[in-house]
Amino acid sequence: MEVIILAGGLGTRLRSVVQEVPKCMAPVGGRPFLAYLLDWIQMYPVDHVVFSVGYLKEWIIDFMQKGNWPFAYDFACEETPLGTGGGIRLALGFCREETVFVVNGDSFFPVRLDAMPSDGALTLALQHMEKFERYGAVTFSGNRISAFREKRYCEEGFINGGIYAINRSRLDLSAFPEKFSFEKEVLEPMAACGELRGWDGDSYFIDIGIPEDYARAQWEIPAWFALRKASDAVMKADADTLFLDRDGVINRLRPGDYVKNWEEFEYLPGILPALCSWSARFRHLILVTNQRGVGKGLMTDADLSRIHAHMMKDILAAGGRLDLILVCTSTDDADPRRKPHPGMFEEACALFPDIQASRCVMLGDSDSDAAFAAACGMLFIRLG
């Protein structure tokens, strides 16, 4: 597989928080954003990457030269800005394969590259979103894109996720000028003629191009990779029952605080699709969570029930399930139901007599979860 990464953007909107580096080199969780793109690409048999670079390209070249990469790479260097189309056209000159994937260097959309259709001249990976106005919507039916709508508020719809599969034998950009807009001069005319294919990428998506989303990326992107690694281990476990912690596994942990209402509940990126996969894999899925915030009077049992009702609605809508939610609200560390004590495991066994500790796995993010698993005699997998 061959990939072009568009990394020549000026990053104007990010300059209030990131200066003197190209957008793709902006630090995220202590690493350049580009490092996460390359981590994702390496999940597939990619053997050649072409970087379309321009502004502050020395940062990218230096970063790549200092690494030890399992693929060959080249740099298509713009001496003057060529626009999205000109950058792609220049980079394609370094490619060898008939099918080339093009990836934006300032957004993270980890679709399954090996599942993306590439038999058409040009296919776009699309992302379904709700309540958005920052992106233009895509009119999409079947596998055809018929139009691109201007940016305006939409309750729901598909957006261009910034990943393209180009079939070079069916799409020739050589006749285009040196500088042109890929969106205006290729995508829109092809859509109008019914020649542009769309594919629902159905993945996590974030664009780091504005400060607000760049701030979210600091925890969301590392969390996506941590969950991916933990989920792979969970799926390989010799078990038929999965126990789960909640805070830090299903939703974002609030250090020093509690999730006291639904508005404070933030899903870990990728957790809903993961729960769907785990639901197909395991006989039982059981949530075991300490919620001392109720015992401290910071929230009520009704508040907690509302959070879990919303959560279950979303999990079911995504095709997943939880068979049982067990909660300990006690503030007493000696309470036998409170993790790390095994009381909630014993309660689950009473409700599901077929559960055997040797056939269970616990997914958690804390030492307390690890101690709970040990007390119950089950395998423990740590997330994070």
C-alpha cells in the first residue's frame, strides 16, 4: 500500500497556541501529531509514504530522518503553495502503485484502509456527524456522492473525512495546472457527474486545525490508541466473561472529581464500537464501578441512574450491550462490595451461575481494578 500525507498547510488558525512548527508537527500528548498518523498507517501493509510538504518542511524532514521506519518515504516539496490539488499532483509523481491513499496531515480519521474501496476512479472516506457547522456536508446515497454543501449548521450528516483512494489508471491529474484546488476542480465536478464515490469510514474523527479541537486531541488521540491496544488484548483473552470498570474505560476520568451528571460524561474515543465487538465476543459483559461521589453527597442515586440510562441507550444504539451494571457508592474502604474487594464479582456470580473466574477477564485503568481482578482470580488487562 502507498500513502500520501498532505503536510504543507500553513496552520494559520493554530498559531495562537502552536508556533514555529507545521501543523502536523504540533505536539499532542508529548509527541508530534504526525507520529500518531504514522502509528495508524503502520497497522496496514504500507511500504511507501510520500510527504507533500512546504511550509517549515525542515521540521518534518528532520523528524523522519531521525526515525527508524518500516517503510520507504519521499518528500514532494512545494517551493510555493500549490493548493490541495497541486500538492497531490506533485506527490503522485513519486508513487508507483495503481491505488494511492491520500491522507490529510492535520486530521486523525483512523479508518480501515484495507477495507476502503479503491475500484472507482476516486473514493472519499466520509464521517457521520451530529450537530455540526464547522464542516460542509456531503450529499451521499448508496456509494455515490452527488453534491457538497456549504458550511452551515446541520443536525446530522456526512462530511468529507479527508482520506481519498485514487485509482491512477482512472484519474489522471497530469493535465491540471501546477496550482489548483482539489476540492473545487476535481471533487465537485466529479460529484456533479455522478463519478465520485463515497464510503462511510465509521471511525473516530478529529481535526486539530483550531485551538478548541487541538486541546481535545491532547487526551483523545492517546486514549484512542490505548483503547485499541487494550481491546486487542481483550479480544485475544481466553475468557467468556468480560468485567469492565467505567471511569477511565468507558468514559473520560475526571482526576480529583466525579462524573456527576450526563453533561460531564465524555466517551473514550472508540469505546462504542469496541463494546459492539466485545458484545459479539463474550457471553457476559458486566460493569463494576465504585461511585463514591454518591456516598459523599456530591450527586444522588437518581443522578447516577440517569447517567447510566443515557449510557445504555447509546451502547445499545451502537450495537453493543451491558448485561449488568453493579455499583458501590460506599465511602468505607472496608466495604466488601467496594473494589478492590470481590463483593461485586460474587454478586455477579450469584446472578449468572455459569461465570467461572478462570474464564473471566477484567478491563480497568487503576491499581484498584488490578487488585479486584487478583482478588477474584481473573485475568487483568490495563487500559492506558
